[in-house]
Amino acid sequence: MSLPNFPNPFNGLPEFDKEDVLLFLLASVGQEELALAHIMNAEGEKIQAAVKEFEDKCISLDELLDTNDNVNDLLKTVIKKEMLLQFKIENVIKLFEMKDKH
């Protein structure tokens, strides 16, 4: 039995050298960091709005605490994503160092 013959998905794409690829990886980390910053800002605004609603007696203490728990859970996820981005950036740095040696 022979192996299946898959088409090359990279046909027709421009060729990039190693430095271009590493710069694209760094740019992708930057874009992800910016997206996470927007998420954290939105969560901060969510907490501020919930506190104001609580002060205005529009929501109960339990609802305020639920909002806090939801924000806390999302921020834990953001922290996990930050850790993955840290690993990614460390790998890119290693690749840059390897590129300079070869």
C-alpha cells in the first residue's frame, strides 16, 4: 500500500527567508499581546460597571461576586495564554541565536 499523495499547500506562496519568518513570529506575539490587553481592559471595565451598579443598588452582592468570579476565571485564562506566548518568544529567540550561528 502506498502513501497518499497530498497537494502541496505552499505552492504559489512567496518564499521567505528564516529572518522574515522569525520576524513574522515576533509580530504575531505582539498582536496576541495587544489582543490580550484589550481583553484585560474590557474585563476591568466590566468590574467597574458592576461595582457602580452595586453602589446604585441595581444588582445584589451575589451578582457582583458572580461578575468578579467570571472576570477572575477569564483573567486566569489570559495568564495561561501569556505563559504560552512567553514560551513562543523564548523559542523565537533561540531560533534567532541559531540563525546567527549558521
